Amino acid sequence: MMRKKIVEKYRVQFEQLKNGDHFYRLGKLFQTKNKNYFYDMGTGKIFELKNEVYELLYYIFKMDTIDGIDELHLSDEELEKGLEEIVAAIGDEHILSAPKLTEFVGPQSLALREELDSNMSQLTLEVTESCNLRCKYCIYQDSHNDFHGYVNRNMTFEIAKKAIDFAYPRIGKHFYIAFYGGEPLLNYTLITQVVKYAKKSVKEKELGFSLTTNGVLITDEIAEFFAKNDFVILVSLDGPEDIHNENRVFADGRGSFKLATEGLKKLLKAYGNKYKSNIFISMVTSGPNYAEKYDKIQKFFVETDWLPSDISVNASYVSYGRYAEEYVMPNLEMDEEYAEKNIDPLVDWSIANHGENAGKERLFSKAQIQKNLHIVHRREIYEKPMGTYFFNGCCVPGARRMHVNVEGKFLPCERVGTVPYLGDVNNGFDYDCIKKYYVQDFMEEAVEYCKHCWAVHMCSSCYIDCFDDDKINMSYRHSGCKYIRYNLQKALEQYHSILESNPDELEPLNHIVIE
């Protein structure tokens, strides 16, 4: 009877916190090997918890009620003191008090036209849809039906010029032109024409170039051209020859490792010490036995003499295409079930090997580890709950890195598939279309799901996997939402494990710049 009175003492206050919604939207419980923690969604604060407080919050979040909490295996004193501590923190630290999400706010809704007309930052030119490889996991394979296949179409210089002329007056101080494909070096002549035209036309702005390539077609002449014009180059390399050649193959099945590494060597020679800031490796991993495979990749980067040990690697696990699924509430039980059945092999291996290699050899996945940790490190923290919810990880479509396809049509970036076009080189931005699909329709649909989620303030989800051609379709995004929450939980756990054992290791996160 005494225990029920203890619970009744706080019932009204906890029901007010729930406010007709769900407790689990208000934050995330997580643990390291040594401690218990709680991330509060409203304020962004993270608290270390006593065991009994963790157990109480775990029950409330899992059962979505305070009813029955008196049946926990806690003493009367632990039950009462634990609830008292939670209530005190609600008053003193303003936790568990996040307002309901009813709309997103950001430049997309507040200053869309201004952002598009005066704050663009990057122009990506899809110079060709052709490719000299047939990588087995490529988004242009038939299994990814939301992207165009391998088509023998090239962008013309006329379209490229129109794209530059359109973007130039709308770009800020820095004008970055990226070349994309297909394999962009199949239209190398256009790249040289664009560089020449841009350097002649762009005045009073910092001009930069970048390119993504499989490296196979790089010659000494091409490497020198890139170095001379200070290109940032992203070269595809999946590790040692046997692993690289599993997927990165020619149409006849031959592996591309030898030619790709020859191209990379030419780039390293041409760039000299500038490789640190200008040459990056893009790696995609796949298949079973991932731990053994990652060990081999790590050994490759450590022991390959011609490859600088500190070259930056952007590593990711293969995506097998999007698929529609029903929405599942982001409650504690569902998150735990997902974590048990699904792992990101790269994250799992990186965490397992991080402590063992700390201060020794650099993990090839370091950039990915830091990217995840940086989300936690740079989160917004307020004394009282934030009253504003931003558009997740969404850019202002067309402003951040507008993608122009071979036909001259505008897309938000190179990673989206079947989405409404933003405009074209002949008619400019279609402001009404952008506002309807990327602001109004997106907000109306996304809010219905995001309002229940504890990760909303740290979410990286964007317009990718949100559309079917000319309409919004969030069913493609739901699997991504579960993955993002899983990754954020892992990042919270790893960040605080490092904070407990070696906090100086987090210092480099202060210097990461998000483009």
C-alpha cells in the first residue's frame, strides 16, 4: 500500500509530462560498460544516472506509463528517492519537458527564395551517365530502379555554361563546381572546357573544383591538370585487390584494382604533400565475414607503402536500394529489437577495434567514427527545452549543392533518385514546385512521424527516400529512421565511453567543419 501511495504522489505530474503523447519521445536512455546515462531531447543535456533512477526511467519509457512501477524490485526508499530525483531534475534542469512538434522551422520555410537567389554554395554537374565499370552495388544497377541505368548520354558544353551562368550570381563568396557521373572522366573534354570557362567568368569569388572517379582512366596528364587546378578528388577504392575486385568490375567481370591504383598513384605523385587536403578515398564494403574483411582492409592501409597512412577514407556499408515498409513507433522496445537483429558492420567493427587501436595505428574508418561522434559533440544544448524543430538533416533544396543532370534539370543533390525537379537551366528555379513538395508536403508528412521520435534534434535524415517521382512517399524512409536511431545510440554510447576513459581523444571533434 505504501508503494502505491508513493507512485500516486507523482502520477499527475508524470501524466502532464506525457501530455497525451508518449514518454519515449522525450529522450534516450543508454549505457556504457560502467555508467548509465539519459539524453534529454528537449534541452540536449545528458545526465549520468544512478542505477535506481535508470531502472525507473527505463520502465516508464518502455511501458509508456507510470502504472505498475511500484512492482519493480526496488526498496521503498529507492523507489521514492528515485522518483524524487527525477521530479527534482524536471524542475531544476527542465528535462522531460520538450514541447510537442507541430511544424518544422528553417530557411526552407522562412527564407526559401532568398536562400535560392543569394546563398547557393555548390553546383554539381552530371557530365555523363555513362560508366566504364559495372560495380555490383552501384545505384545505377537494375536493382535500384529509382535511378537511371547505364545510359550513353553526355552533358553538352551549352548546358554546362547555362548552369554556371545561372548559379554564378546566386552563389556566395565560394563557388564550388563538382563533376559527377557515371564516370566523369568519360567526358574529360567537357571538364576541361568547364574549368576554362569558369576561371574566365567567375570574378571576385573563390573558385574550387571537385570530382568523383573510379580512378581507372587517370593518366599523368589528367592528374597534372587536376593538381594544377587544385581539384579535390574522391577516388573509389575498396581495399586490397581481392576485396576491391569483388564488386568494382568491368562489364566483362574483370577487376579494376590495378588500373584504379595506378590512377591513384598518379594523383599522389602530381599532388605531392597536398594530398592531405585534396585526395580522399571512397570505400564501400559488403558481404559476410565483415570482421575478417575489415581486418584485411585495415592491414592494407597500414602496410601499403605507396599509400599514405593518413589519407582520408570515407567508408560506408553497401546500400541495396530502398524499400517501402510500415511505420513502427520509435519506442524503447522497438529500438532494442532492431539493435538485436540489425547491425551496421562498419560501426560494429569500428567500435570493437577502437579501444584496441587507440593511440596506435589509424583505423581506416576513423572519418566515419568521427562523423558519428561529432553529431553528439555538436548537438544544441539549452537550459530550457528548445521550442523550435528544424527540418531534420534537410538542406535548402537547390542551395547547398544543386545537381544538374545531363539534360540540364535541377535536383537537390546527386544522391536523390526519383524526386520532383527543382527547375532547369532554361527556366531557372521552379519556386512553387520547391515550396509545395520540399516544404509544405514534406513537413505535413514528416511531422506525423518525427513528433514521436527522441532523435529529432540530432537527425540526419533528408529528402533522400522521401519521394515517388512527383509525390511524397515516406514509406521508403522508415527503415532509414530506425537505422539513424541505432547509429545515434551507438554514437552516444561510444562518445561517453571515450569521455570516461580518455576525454582528450574527443578534442579533434572541435575542429571538424561540416560542409
